[in-house]
Amino acid sequence: MMVFPRSTCGYIWLLLVFCSLTPAYAQQSLVVSGISAIEGNNIAQADKLAFDDAFFKAYLEIALRIVPASSSFDLMQKLQGFVHSRGTQDILQYQILSRSQQENILLMEVDIKLNDTPLKEWLQAQALTTPLTLRPKILLMISSRGPGLSERYEWWTMNVPRSYSHFEAQLAGRLKDFGEFVSDVPQKIPFTQTGTDSATQMASAIGADFLITGSATHKLTAEKFLDSRLEISLMNIHAKQHLSSWNVSLRGSVDQKTMNDLLINTVLDQIRSQIAKKVTTISPVVKEKTLCIAGIRDYGIYQAIISALRSMDSITKISVSNIKGHDICHTIETKGSLDNILNTLKQKQIAEMDMIIDGDIATIRILNP
């Protein structure tokens, strides 16, 4: 049996500790199910599609923990493109737990470990982490004209009760679906003048951040086609700045609601891209705190505690700050409270431990290892 001198063993212990705390990916471990149809008896292709489906669901499950409900529709529209762009580079480890076939359907259960840092950065860059109440408030003032010669609708020149026109209501609904904050029509109007200046003053008076103004015009041709034109502008109320304008003309044998949707589809992404530049990305504040583990006599138990801490979403970094005998103190960067961290760790039942919190310092003492 080989016996190392006491000092050498100490160096080996320190080396093991520091190696265990080298920077790691922000990992998420999930068990997800994938499904695919088997076409032409091509099992290999179905297997790949089922895995891709499971992979997408893993991303989706992580994203839905972060994104507020107001942004969930927008997330579903954009996430597939992000997942496709990443390929498999974020998969740290995976294991297919089961496969089963029901007629021409393949079911697969996969244990996937993902590096979720790129996903979180993308969600913030897309402003998907911002709750509805913190997004810019948008007011619509778009005149609707036609298809009849005498049909004109402007809610700001009407008597109460006021409401958006059919076109404005459709545009407002689409914007809301994507998590934008659209103002209701004000029932009290502070200005009665017409023109761009009075519109921006009205928007400012009701607390709107953006104003979409202009007109949507429909005319019925002799051939019973709907000849439609949309002319709108986007204003930044606080900066008193004209951001962009759009002019769209369409003709077709469709009803007015369908035509409104077609007009909206041509400008919606461009409107939202301008608004997104002013959206505040909300991220939990990361704070630095101290966590000491005392009474370490079993390296396996210590490593299990560190691994459990690393797996927590609220902890972004762990590093050793001090070693004294069998006690090791760490600096942790966390978005959560020490109380929640210790309660989560207690549920892991790694070992019998006493836990104490004093301000920004938490102490874990391992008992009877």
C-alpha cells in the first residue's frame, strides 16, 4: 500500500477541491418526451424527428420558466428559429430512456442536460423577459374609411362610449397576442383639435409611450374587389420623435376583416421591431454572498453538495474563497435568497446537516458523515 506524506495529501485534497469548482456551464437537466410519425417504415428518420421534438420541448420548458405569460405567444413564434440555429451545440449530455411504437407513431423519452446560458441571453435580447406592465404603452389613432363613401370612423371625434374601429381592434389584438401593451380607448378626451400635434398631446395626456396614427381606407371596385390602402406612422411620444411610416396598397376579392389582416401582416413585424428598441429587459439582480461548508470529511458528500448547488437556477457562479482545515467557504453569485437555496438543498437529502443563515453568510455543517 502506498502512503503519502501528510503535506502531499493536503495538496491532493486542495487540488481536488479546486478542480471540482472550475467554471461550469449553466446546466439544466430535464426529462422530456418526443413524438413523431413513422412514414414509409423509415424508423431512423422517425427516431431523429422524435429526438428533435424532445430537444425543442426541453428548450421550451426552460423558456416558459423565465418568460412571463404576456410573452408566451411571441415565444412560440420565435423559439423554433432559435433552436434550429443552435443545432445540438447546447446539449451537454443525453440519454434515451425509452422508445415505444403505437401503430405508426414513435414515442421517445429522453433525459437531456442542456447549457441554458445561450437561451437566457437570447430571451433577454428579444425582450421576451419583460412583463406586460413594464412594456411601452401604445395608443392607436387610425382613421377608418369605407368601403362606403360615407363610412368614416374616428373614435376621438365620437361621443362616448368610444371604442376602437374594426381595423384598430384587429391591430390591437395582434399586438396584444405578442405581449405588447396596447392602451384602451380613453373615454375622456383632453383635446378636441385635429392634427398630429393634438394626437401626440392626447397620447401624452393618457400616459402612452407610442402613438400609431394614420388611416385605413377601403373602396369597393366595379368588379366587386376590395381596393385597400394603409398609411400609418409610429411616434415616440416622450422623445417627440417620428420613428417610421408605412404605406401599403392591396386589392383582392376578400372580405374586409381578411383584408385588414393582410394589411396588418405587412407592417406588424416592422412596428414591433421599432417598439422593441425601447423595451427594458428585466433580469433578476445578481448578488454576491458567502456559503461555508464545515465538517467536510467525505469528499463524495462535499462534491454532491456542490453539484446540487450548481444545478440551482438561482446560482450563477460558485468559487472557493477560503479553506481552513475541514471547512471551506465559497463566494456564490445568486439571484435568489440564501433561505431558498438552503431549503432546496435540504430536500436533496445528501447528508445530515445543520444550516444557519446570518445576513449574507450561510453555514452548512455536515453531521456524522
